[in-house]
Amino acid sequence: MTRIDTAFARLEARLAATPELLARVFAWLERLSPTDDPADYFRQRRTLPILTLPEWVGQALGAEVDDAFFDDLTYSTIAGYCQIRLLDDVMDGDPAADPTLLPAAGFFHSEFQQAYAKYFEPDHPFWEWFAKLWFGAVEATIVDARLKTITLEQFQRISALKVSPAKIPIVATCLRHGQSDGLPARLGLCDRLGAIAQMTDDVFDWQDDLEDQGRTTYFLSQAKRRRKRKEPATAWILREGFAWGVATIESWYEALADDARALGGQELVRHLDAERAVLAERAEQLIPGYRTLATLADVWPS
């Protein structure tokens, strides 16, 4: 049984006393999943591997595998993700969002936090990290919603705050194994992975973002800055912007390569190699068509 399977069995057991909540939560997770199995939603590949990165960090630290500990981290992270996803979907006006399910966020937060209680006493420094990182995600959500244009510095800061909850199990892993000195570098690794993941979403989902008049991304901000005079942002994206975005992401992967091996071990290196291959394949499928469209639409004066 995988850690994800163990987590979902635990989730079902924890909800057994509240059958209505159990049914609603699992129905919601099934809608998110690409299959009928809600656990498959968390088996999908992610550029920022939130469920496996803490264990890879532990391996890079030379720590012995502690299955119970990493099972708890996996369960906690799934619960924390569910809480954030519930709130984000409602805030973003997602058509699939279900505001009537928002009370379940309280359950998810309790499960997310409680998993750490057996490992860290109330006065342990871990809890200062926990509060700082959790509040950082809240701050990012509020700030991001208000920005009308985003600079690279703002993008890096906000994307780092957005992935703050994913840093909590990394902090737990380092502190449990007496490796507090290694925290800054490994949290920085998470920041950089988060920036790559966010930029990838922004570059490949630019059409949806452009149609949503209230949504601002760093990529669309660059389109507005770099386009020709009187030219729509779409024209720059089709002509050169999409290729620029992909090249930017690739350069971030390249800059991360050595640190990934040192801080996350060979498993993280293999993961990033696979992600880079997927990035190249997706771009290769789209760029020729975009350039053709740019040629047909190149009617704006410079």
C-alpha cells in the first residue's frame, strides 16, 4: 500500500463518524480526480512534488526511513491541500466550487495540524515555523488578488509565499532529524520549485488567464510590457512570448540542477529531468502553431 493509499484509508476512517461529511468530501475529491478514484488526484505528477519531497529531503540528509513519520506527513499534506483548494476555488469563482462545503475546511485544517502534534511539543521551535509558513500562504492569497501588474521580484516573493504550506513538512523533516542548519537551503529549493510550477501554469494557461479580466500573472504582465505599441498582448505571446516563457522556465530548471542533487537527492533529480522532458514536449507541440497564427495576425503597427 502506498503512502497515498494509507492516507485515504485514514481520511475515510476519520470521517466515518460524520457520514454526510464523508460522502460530500469524497464526492468533491472524485470531481477533482481524473478517474473514479479520488486518490488518483494526488497521484498525478506535479512540478512541485509536495507529497514526496520531504522524504527525498530526508534521504538526502542521510536519515533512516521512518515510515510512520512520512505516512503522517503525507496525510497532513493532503489535508492541508484540501483546505487550501476548497478556499481558493471559491475565491477564484471556479464554476465547480461548492461554497456549501466550506465548513469542511475546519476539518481539514485540524487534520493538517494535528498530525505534527505527536512529534513536536507545544513549545518546540517547529510551531513557530508552522505559524509563519501557514500565515505566509494567507498573505500571498490576499496580495495576489489585489495586484494589477506583477514584476519578477513580486512574482518570486508571492510564489514563495504560495508554496509556504509545502515547506512545513520539510521543516518537520529537518528538525526531527536534528538538521536545522540545512533548513534555509532546502526551503529555498522549495521556493524555486514553486516558482517553476507557477510559471509553467501561467505560460500554458495564458488564454484562460487573459479571458479572466480580474486575473494577473507575471507572464501576462510581461506581455503588456514587451508587446509593440497598440498591439494586443495575445500578438506578442503568439509571436515570441510563449517561446520566451518556455525558455525562462528551462533556464530556471538549469540553474536548479546542482542544488537539486545536493538538497533533494537522486530522486528529485530524476523527477526534474522528467518534468523538463514534458515541458519540452508540450512546447514543441504548440510553438509551430502559435508562430503560424502570429504570422496571420501580424497586422498591428509597431
